[in-house]
Amino acid sequence: MVVGRKIPYLSLSQLLVAVLAFSYLIVALGAQKQLRFGQNGKFKILQVADMHFADGKTTPCLDVFPSQMHTCSDINTTAFIERMIRAEKPDLIVFTGDNIVGFDATDAAKSLSAAFAPAISSNIPWVAVLGNHDQESTLSREGVMKHIVGLQNTLSQLNPAEAHVIDGFGNYNLEIGGVENSRFQNKSVLNLYFLDSGDYSTVPSITGYGWIKPSQQFWFQRTSANLRRAYASKPEPQKGPAPGLVYFHIPLPEFASFDSSNFTGVKQEGISSASVNSGFFTTMVQAGDVKAVFTGHDHLNDFCGELTGIQLCYAGGFGYHAYGKAGWSRRARVVVASLEKSEKGDWGPVKSIKTWKRLDDPYLTAIDGQALWSKSPAGGRTKE
């Protein structure tokens, strides 16, 4: 023992900071828990596209009936999220960009926190990607994504740790494990990919919106290959890949491949994709695991159409401070993946993926239910 040595102590404020930091660490670690299918053999995802949140109750609604204007604000967007969470009880909430509308958000950090508040308070894991408007307030795109990553209960990531060079912010993937105590509990039976589709072109000779760059596509290819290899390996080696779902904001040029005869939903405006085709659709086709892509951006489109084995889906506009159409309800998309069950009653790999939308009307009306993908008995793919 050293006599006379002063023992360092923490002031009350320092102790409070330390306790808060430890609490947030525990929350963050808790949020990183393994996502897996429930005991009912299902995994449900709620997609929220284009909230365009700004300053809360002082922010007016756009494109609603005149009689609604005096009582309508960002709070209507918040209420819709809360209704959807209560009605659907999703396992994961995915926000696909333009979460805030930067030019109308006085303080980006406050607006982001308020926009995601219903997801945070629900204690349901949630993730987000960036749109083309998120960075137009007081934070850069990197700053916006860093703020999102720091919020409670989120599984969002700034970028993959293994990708030393990658364009954008918010490129990452999540693995959804099989049912606990089943043969597939340690295997990812559903893979989710999230990408930053950019905001606007940074190439002077190319106008318009951004696109998914080669560095991002390389990361996707490598990640998909690793997941396919793991799925085909012991334990429980499988033929063919586990199905993958991809989420980002700006639709691909291939979304313009459809008309009313070959999609489910509505197309009420043009496809506002990048003016160049970066080839990401071809990259996904070559990978072979992607079954559906989900975007936002064009608020008046909410269709799903299949092209070369991949469903290309809009969610439809969600937020009340986003442009829309009076009388055409704001909406959200729900996706449910279901597992197959063996003759012995054990849960296996994914059997089917289905989707529907819900409207923000008095009944939360469900519309346009459809099968996106189903597994054939031989392990291949069939259309339902």
C-alpha cells in the first residue's frame, strides 16, 4: 500500500456520463441480437418509404384535401407508423430513405430522432437507408447515417467493416436465422441487403439522380457469394441459395419494364431512376439469390412486377409532408417470409415470400396481396 497517494474520484457529472454511456452500450449490444424466424415459422418486415419528416406538428401536410389541412402535420406520419406497428407487429422495420426532407428540417438530428421515435419506442429492431433528401438539412450524408446508427434498437450500419473502400453510407446486410432449436437455428435462411442508392449524380456530364456504384456492387457480389457458400455447407447443407431481399431508395431503370398488364398495384408517375444504368440489376440476376427488390422515391407508384426472376416493388408514399395525391391514401408495404415444415414437425428453410400493402384509412385496409416467390419441391423456384 502506498501511503499518502491520492485516490482519483469521479464527479457526479462524470459518473452520470459514464452510467449513460454504459447504458447505451448495453442497449446497442441488445439491439445486435440475432434476428431469426419466430416459433410460428414466419418473419415479417414492415417497409416505410419516404416519410419526409421535418419539424413535427408545425410542418404542414402536402396533397391532402383542404378540409384536412388545419389538423394535418408530421404527427399524422408518426400516428400512421404507430398504427402499422400495432396492427402488423413486424419482426423488423425498414425505412427506405427520404426519412427526413432536409430543406424543411431545422435540425437534422432532432428531425431524425423524431421520425424514428415510433420504431425506437416499440423495441422492435429497425434499419434505415438514405434517400436523396436526407442530407439537405444540417448534417451530411455521412453525418445522417452516423446519427441513425447511434439511435436505440437499430441494426443499421454505417458501412461494412470488411469493405475498406465503398461508395455511399449505409451499405450492409442482415442474416435472418432459422427458428430457435430447429435444425436451421444456426443458419441464415433469409438474407437482407441494404444499399445507399445515392442522391444526385456527381459526374458533370451526367444529370439526374445517383446510382449504385461498382464498389457497392463488388461488396454485394462478395457478400452474396459468402452467404451462398455458407448455406451450401454443413450443418444442413442446402441446394440452391437462401432467398435474398434488397432494400434501397432510388428505383433501378428496370422498374420501367412494366405496364398495367404485368404488375400488381398502380403506376401513377414516371420512373425517376438514374439517367444511366449501372448494371446492378444484372449483378443481382447473376448472383442468383435475390428474389425481390424494394424501393421508394416515386410516391405515387406502389406496384410489384417480376423481371428475370426478381420482383421489383415500390412501397408507395408513406409520409404526409411528402408529395402525394389527395384522396389516395398514404401506404406501407408488408413482406412475410414463411418456412416449410417437415413431416416430423420441424421448421426448415424458407418456403414462400408474400406481400401486401396497408392504407392509412380508418380500417388500415390491406390491398394487393400477392406471392413474390415460392420454393419448388426440388429446391428451385416456382411462381404462385
